[in-house]
Amino acid sequence: MAMNRLCRPRILGRVSGIALVCAVLVGCTPSAVPDQPSVQASATATMPGPWAPAHPISHASMTDEQAASLRLDYLATQAKYDGLDDPPVVALVRWTDLNDWGFAMTDCLQDAGFNAHGGGGELTFPGGVGPAQRTALDLAYYVCDAKYTKHPKYTQPMTAEQLGLWYDYQVEWLVPCLATLDVTVSRPPTRQTYVTQYLQNTVSWSPIGEADWVFAGSWKKEVLMFETCPEYPPAQFLWGE
């Protein structure tokens, strides 16, 4: 993804049949980690208070009709990717955003009988998924994703204004929040450098990505991280109501 895209989630313990890759959508967490993050004692770290941008930005509008059409296009692409020749027609239960999609998918997939756990944009299947379950999981994933589709406004390329606001959130709130989980991340680039690099698909600083690296192998800690320290600010700030 040119950094202005949204990844289908990284699925820990996944089988190759459902390996999820970056789609032509926004906001994929960069996988490169410039410096190894360290686990620090957080005796003095306190949870930051509610965050709001010092300089709110304007937002592009999207009609319900446009959103519905984009959802159908997205699902058709996902069905083709997953090899579903005759995917079921699934009604939307509710739109999700980039912070709660993983939790909604976890509940849905667990209801379908899979040992899924996740949050934010991630899912994990502790112990993996056996080959005999691959086809069933592909279908269940499609159905759950159709029920709890991320609203298309979250999957459009971010503007420089949005990227700047997201940078402010990460520096001002996300990094201090991660410190309460005993995670110290690398020093961020300047705001302008971050925005420029992101637009050029060369950004490497990702606090949540570094924290995810620290917690790799412990899905309980990863879920706690996404519950405690959302990767994105409240949706109204970054994307509007």
C-alpha cells in the first residue's frame, strides 16, 4: 500500500489459505521498525486524559448511497480474493471503524465456532487453524466482515491534514498510553517529515507497530493493548461524524 491504504488485518497463527494482505484501501501500519522498542518500568506512567486536537480539520462528506456502493465493491473484491465463487448476500449489522473492527470480528468469528481474538485491525487464532477448517474460515470471515464492514470513509486515502492530526494523536496520546503498558517506542520524526514520508510510502515510525512487536506471541497482551491504547483517535476528529 502506498501508506494511504488500509491493510486487511495481520492474522497471527494464520494458515496460508487465509493469509491477509494489504488491499487497495488506507492506513496500513508500517511493518518496518527503525529501533527495537524496549519494555520499561511504568511506575511513574499515568494514563493520559481524553484527547482532542488543538487544531480541528475539515472532513470530506460521503453519502449513505456512496458508502453502500463502496461496501458492495469491497465485498466483491474480498470474495474474489478468498475464492468464494458464490458468496452469500449478507446484510450490514453496523458499520465499524478502525479501532473497533477487530473486536466486532472477534465476537462474530467466535460465534461461528472459531477461536478468534483481536482488536483494532488485528485478529489472532491461538494455536492456528487446521487445513480442514480453511474453507469454512474463509466463508465465516467474509460473512463477519460483511456484517461489520469498516465504513468506507475510513478506507479512503488520508489527506495531509488527516495525517498531521493522526501524528499529533500518536505523539500526544498514544505514546504516553503505551508507556502505561511498559512500552517505550522510538523517537518520532518531525510532523512534516512524518506526513511527507507517509504520502511517499517511506514512513517507518509506527508506535502501535512497535508495541505489537513487543507483545508478539501473547495475544492477550495484544488485545489489551488495542483495548487500552487505540491506534486511531476518536473517529469524529480524523474522519468527521
